Amino acid sequence: SQTIHQWPATLVQPVGSPLSLECTVEGTSNPNLYWYRQAAGRGLQLLFYSVGIGQISSEVPQNLSASRPQDRQFILSSKKLLLSDSGFYLCAWSVAGYEQYFGPGTRLTVT
Amino acid sequence: TQLLEQSPQFLSIQEGENLTVYCNSSSVFSSLQWYRQEPGEGPVLLVTVVTGGEVKKLKRLTFQFGDARKDSSLHITAAQPGDTGLYLCAGYSTDSWGKLQFGAGTQVVVTP
């Protein structure tokens, strides 16, 4: 069966510090991978998605970047965090695209 | 951009009551998914509907896809406190390059 991991689960970082969130998927090959951000109690904003190693598409211009160094690894980064980067970050995978399976999320607080 | 509008935004009911959540769009979708999310966790896929007019049942949950594939509804019968959560609908189009369009969600609270 497939599983998806995200870490860390929670993170508190000062403004201006770097960020690295990691997502890994097990039990499937060549998945589509996605990074979302969610405001409290609301819907999901797609940030990045990837259809293969090294292939990243950005949906929203922002202070963040993404990389996919391996088939089942997806990383979300920032060189300098802003207060507005606070939120709940979710990674998801999909094979067919229309059914996505989400990780447990990372709660990021920028202080 | 294909927009999905969910209503209501918030729903608070007593245990045993029924509820319906709506998901509407002016665009046609190839399929539509419903997710439930609990606080501090990732959304969990409940169901996918792909055929216009399709009805799927998952225990006390009934999902319907509109005939024109532009809207969907989720009906919960005899709600229980365990049904509490954020319900999200998401639409998929074959020309969307593997991306889903999510609604803003409906927060459902079921009190004992």
C-alpha cells in the first residue's frame, strides 16, 4: 500500500530564516506530487506540482520554491521566511491526477 | 479558472439530524471528489463521482453528481459527532494537467 510522509509536523521559525519541508511517498512509482497551503479552516491553495524528477510547475508567485530530487521526494523551500508564509502545508500524491492522497501536514508558524 | 463554490460555509447540528452540503460550479468537470479533514490532519478522500447523475453511498453518506457534471451534493443521514470536520469538494478536468480545483470547504460540527 502507498504511504506519504511529511516532516516536520510542526515548525516555528523567525522571519528571515530559511525553510525546508520534506515529503516522501512509498509504494508507488512516478507519482504526480503537489504542495498546498491551507489557511485555518479553509480550502487548499495549490503552490507547486510536479509530474517527474526535476519538473516543477509553480502556481502562485511567492517567496517559496520546490524541488524534486528523487522520484518520490518533494521538497518545499524558502531562503527567507515572511510572516505571511505561516500556515498549514500539505503534500499530496496522485497517479491519475483526479484522486489525490494527502500527507499529515506541517504546521508552520513564522514569528 | 474553474471555481467551485461550497455552501453553506458552516453547519452546526445536533446528533441524529440530517445535513446536506452543496458544491456548485459553472464549469463541467470530468470527475468530482469529496474529502473530509479533521483539525491538524490532511484531507482524506471519501469518494469520487465521474458520471452525470451518479449516486454513491458510503454508510450514512450519500454523494450525488449533477446530470450536467457541474454540481454535487453530500447528504449525511443521522449525523454523529464523528462526522465533525471540514468537508471539501474538488473538481477535475482532463485539460487541467493533473490539478484539482478545490472548494473553500464546509465546516460541519455535530454536537451530542
